[in-house]
Amino acid sequence: MIQLQVEGSRVAVQVLGTFTLADYKEFEEAFVFSRKFQGPVNVLMDLRDMLSFSLDVAWEELRFTRQHAPDIRRIAVLTGSEWVTWSAWLNRMFVDAEIRVFDDTAMAESWLGEGEGAASARGR
């Protein structure tokens, strides 16, 4: 199950329990909607309460991030898991976005806010 929040050019998703393909598709819809109206998107992925995910989610994530690589500005991943941290590092090969891993929500949100301010200064 996921909880989504879309604010301007930021899409925040919190995964609770098992991350399913239906959950990921819901995230994709929110991302595409935000991109359509706001330009490149910052993503906050809170995976601290994720228990597991299916292989089809991993495959869909790879497909989606490659397809939307220019549409992603920054990705902040909240996790305490070394495995998820390693996975986030691997994803850097597939997107142009800056990716950082955090264990503190305020720090992640602050970093994403810096990216949003830079985009506004450039006139998007």
C-alpha cells in the first residue's frame, strides 16, 4: 500500500508494507500528472516502512525511470536499509536526476526544496 502526495512539482510516496505493481502504477499516474502541469518533477520516496516488493515492481521502475529520465529533477529516498541504499546508487546509471539517500525527512525535504528553487531561478 502507498500514500501519495502531489504538491506542485513534487511527488511524495510513502510505501507501507508490500510495494505492489498496482501501487507503482498509481505513483506513475501522479508523476505524469505533475510533469504535465509543472515540468520536471522532484520525487520523495519514503521506503522506511516497506517490507517487500515484487519483481514486477523492480522491472516497472527500471522501465519507467528510463522512459522518464529527463522528467526527473531530484529523487530523495528515505530508508534505513543498506540494500535499498545500494539499489538507489544503482539507479543512478539510468537517470540524469540527482539521487540522494536520507534517514531524516526534514533533510530530504530541504534538499528537494533546493532543487525546486534552482529550477524556478532558471525559469524552468
